[in-house]
Amino acid sequence: MTVLVVGSGAEDVEAPLGAAVTAGHLHPAGLIGLDLVAARSSSTDGELLPVLSWFQREERPSRVLLIEGCGTDEELAAVHAVFGGTVQVLGDEAAAVAHLHGLVEAAERPRVRDRTPRVTLAMAVYNQEPYLDDVLRSALGQDYDDYEVLVLDDGSTDATPRILDRYAGDSRLRVLRQTNIGQTGRMDLINNRMARHSRGDLLAVVGGDDLCRPSRLRAQVAAFDEDAELDVCHGAMAYIGADGRSLGRDVGLARPYDGWSHLRSSVPENLVAHPTVMIRRSAHERLALYAEGVVSDYELWLKTAGRLRYRYLPQRLTDYRVHDRSLSTSRQGFLRCALESARVVEQVVRRRGLADFFPELTLLDAGPRTWYAAGLHMGNRFVTSQPAVALHLYGLALEHHEGPEVHQNAAVAFLALHELPRAVERAARAASLDAATGGLLGMLTGGPEVPLRLLSLDDQLGAALAAARRESSTWSWDGSSTAVRSISAAVDPRRLDVGAAAVAAWADRTRSDDPVRWVVPTLGMPGEEALGLLLASAASTSLEGAGEVLIEDVDDAGLLPPGVAAPLLLSGEVALTTFLADLRALEGLAR
């Protein structure tokens, strides 16, 4: 039984109605949300009827609960026309939320059962005839055996259905078929439907024209085995062309993050490559439903940043195909994704407060000027790209302290929005607080050029984050490894001393009092061999002061995030003589 809930915020897990729908989405209550405004605005052609018709054909709701006044007369009439006598009108949102809670409570409780198989590798395909054989062979050719491949054929009109039929003899493959919805831009409906029909405790996704590397599932399952609290695991991918040949470019992690910096690091750009993701099913059911739109994956990462536990693997997990029909890499698709991403970012920023972006400052009981610096810093990230977002963040900064910097930069943001009177007003306020900025007012009123002097991160904020010891230069969740892979159980590299004094000069550039985390990429070597090379090379080096060592399976040093605390890089048979010479030089400086 499926119950379709139509109302404002019904597809938004952070809205009261959406939260009530989510609670019964994968539950036997079978609740599915539909927001009429979102359905129209997120569709490629702005039309509502194709989305309504898809719900009627594919979900076949037994009841449609319509919240009174949730759309225009025309939209409400369309709902009644499509769903007919199944529509039940509810008075207001509060009554609807209470009604939904009652449906969830009355439904038969889900039975706990062992899931077989452990992993579902899900992909949606639409007219993928040129690539589908290669895609399926890569999906079914994993060197891990406890998994299924779930393919959702989104209304293909080419030979895709016949190709899928050829693989029907493989018991690992399951195929779902539906009328097309992806061409409307509603990728969330596809992703959520695949999740509902999956059987694995771990859900992996890949694009319908992309290739999985043979060890992809094994590497990601190992990460979940090592960390019982891990929710999302993602990695790197390589670009390939329509012909399957390498384009010589990789997509790795653009910047390091941890649980404290995750949200503020993710807002300027998407850090998670969706075709490499594996997510724990329980996390998906609890919070991570995809929301409406063509960038529903980015919305999911922003929604869960700081709330779910993430890990990045510096390994090429998939090959991402670039061609002129791609939803995201074609010119038209890229422009649409950019616009949708900007909308999602603004929505997330307006919902979150400075404490969400800088949670460590709450632990520090930071003062007003530090919170001011935090708001200023976040606003400066958007002042030229999304000035309205910057102004919102500047407003959060002014709730804690009033300084000339935020008014000066707000003037620049208003100018970018072509609101000259408000820009002049802010420039005047900046000038009244700081005479040094008075020149800006004259430039705004009399000259064509305005200096875009954006202040960098305030020293006070930088010192506060350093004191919190939370802004770790690493990609793991909490700044420390949860396990060490590919090493004999007889060796515990966490007990190794790797010369903290020797890298004091380097450590001062990150966070002076923290132990340095050394990441030793294996680059194809067995872990024991990499560790042996490290020990042999460091035999004559002072090992005073303990530091953590992580032997990490890394495909290529270039996949390590920029700025990661890993100056120690092994490269095949190359010894570490050059590095050790630098290390000894640093030792001399430290003394």
C-alpha cells in the first residue's frame, strides 16, 4: 500500500510534513511525499502534469492525502483530475502531521531479518545501448561476492531492455522497469525508488554509463567493517570518454574535511562524487532520502554534513564517462546543474546557523568577535558568486559584533546585486566605523571602479580553531584513523615514533600542539612492504615524540587531498633519501 502525501514541504526531510513522510517512507506505511511547487520548479520544462502522471502510473497510490491550500487552484485541480476519487483533503499541516504519525503507528512493524545479499549496487539506465554491456560487465565483475546488481530501466526506447534481458540468467542481477521520469530532472524519484527496492544493508550507486573498478565494493565494504559508525564512504574516479578511453584526468577530494569542518568545506563545492558512494541503509532510512531536483545528490551531502559520518578513500573506484548526452557533463546539463546547485546552497545556508558551520567554536565558548569572524569568513566565500547568500551570512556575523569589515564587504555584495543605494549605505557605515574604508564610499558614488577588498580569515578565528584542535588537515571524520589496513596483526604502527620534533617547523604551519598524522600510501605495494621501507629508511632518524602512522591503500599520490598531513610519500622502489634529508634539515631548525 502506498499513500501519496501532497503538501508544502512534503519532500523536505527538514520540514515538519516532510519529516513525518520520511518516518513512514521505507516503513510498511509506504508514505511518499509530493510538493507541488517543488515538482513544477524542479522539472526541466516546468510542467506539473508529467510528474503527477508518473506517480499515478508507477507508484499507484491507494490514497492521496492533499493538504488544503498547498498549491494554486490550477495545481489542485490537476491533482484531482489525475488521482480522482483516491484524494482525501486534510485541513492543515498540523492535522496532516498528526494523521501521518497515526498511520505509521498503526502499520505493522517491520520485521528484523538478515538481508541477503549484504551490498546492493544500484544504477539507473536510460537509452544506454552503446555502453550498457561494458557497464554490466564491470558491475558483475567485482572481486567481492556478497552483492546484487539492481538496474532501474527508466523508460528506455533503444535496445537497452533487450541487452538487460540477455543478462537475465545471472542471479545477481535484478531489473526494475518504469516509465521515464529522469528526463524531467526528478533524479530523486529514481534514487529513492532504487533504495526502496534494494535488499542490501549497504547501498552503492553508480551511473548507468559509468564503470566500476573490480575492487570497488571490496574496498568500501572493508571501510565499513573497520568502522561500525561509518555512514557514507566515497572515493575518487577517473574520467573516460564515450569510447571508454581514459581522458587522463581524475576526480578526487578537492579539500580535506573532518566531522567539524565538513559542512563549511562542502558548501563552496561538492566534495562527494555520487558514482563512488556507498551508504549504510540505516542512515539512508533515518535521514538521507534524496530531495527533489537534478542535483539531489549534492543536496543530500549538504543536508547530512556534520550529521552523518563520512570517509573518503583515495582510490579510483569508478570510471566516469563524459559524453554529449550526459545529464551533468553536457553543456545544457552542466548549466542546469550549476543553477540548481546555487539554489540548494542558498537553501542550506539559510537553514543552518554559524554553530553548524563552526561547531568547535561552541565547545570553546567563543566570544562575540570570534563568531563575528566566522560569519565574515563564510560570507566572503560567496560575495562574488552568490551575493545574496553572502549578505545573509554577514547578517549572522552582525548578530555578534559590528565591525567595518562586514559592512564594507556587504557594500560589495549589494553592488553585485545592482543595488547601488544600499551599497552606498553600507559603505558609509563602514567608513563611520573605520576611517580607512572611507575611500570606498567616494568610489561607489563617483567612480566606476570599486575595490573588491575581501578580508581573509580573521586571526582570532584562526587561533580559536587551532586551540580547539579540531580543524585537522586530513580527510577522515575525526582527524584520526579508526583502523590500519593491509598490515600484519603483529605490527601496530600506531605505536611508532616518527619524529614529531623533526617536523616541528612543518607542524607550526598547521596546528602546533597536535600530533602529526603520517599517511604512508602503499601505491600498489603490500602494506607490510610499505611499513618495512618506512622503518628501514627512518632507522637513522630521531624518533622522539610519538605520532600516528596510517598505512593507507592509495592508488596514486595525486588522489590525496591537497594540504593533507602526509609529507611522507612512497613511490614504488624509490627510497626516502630525499625526504629524510629534508627531515634532518627540519630537525636542525627545530633545535
